Amino acid sequence: MNKKLVSFLILVAIFGPVIVEATTAKEMAEAVQKAVIEVGTVLVIVGWAVAGILYLTSVGNPGRMDIAKKALIAAVVGTILVILASGAKEFVQTLFGIKDGAAGGAGGGAAAD
């Protein structure tokens, strides 16, 4: 089977239910963001585990040590990307002056005791 098709089907399986469940564009964007962070976190954890196992099993073999170093760099980059993705929403809102859930106009009133 074609790798692109398999990748597309996996993405549809992960994000399809999230997108269909949302009723507004905001809900869809928040659901996709949450799903991306969750999937990314799982992949980062697996990446760190694989890098550690490769490093531990590369005893004395320079070729395997290089592979382990590349896997470790990939895990670090993945971790940084997941951290940046989790703060992306707040960054964009701050950049464009968007307040989450803010209602315009003067409101107020006394709180009931």
C-alpha cells in the first residue's frame, strides 16, 4: 500500500472524530490542538524510550552510537515542538489582541449573596 495513503488514513482515524464532533470552528480548532498535543506527547515519549534503548544497546559500536545520537536529537526536537504547540494558542491570541471568551460592552452588576 502507498505510504502516503496509509499516513492519510491514520490522520483521518485520529482527527476525524475530533473534527466531526465539533459544532463551531473554535471548538474544532481547540479539539485539533488538543489531539495534536496528545499524539505528539505519545510520540515524544516513544522517541525518548527508543533513543535510550538504542544508546544502551550500542555498546562499543560507533555506527549504532550515531543512530542513537540522531534519535536523541529527534526526541529533543519533538519535545520542544510539543511544548511550543501547547503555547501556540496563547501566543497567537496575544499577538493579535484576541481575548478568549471575552464579551464586549459594559456589563456588571451586583453579585448575589
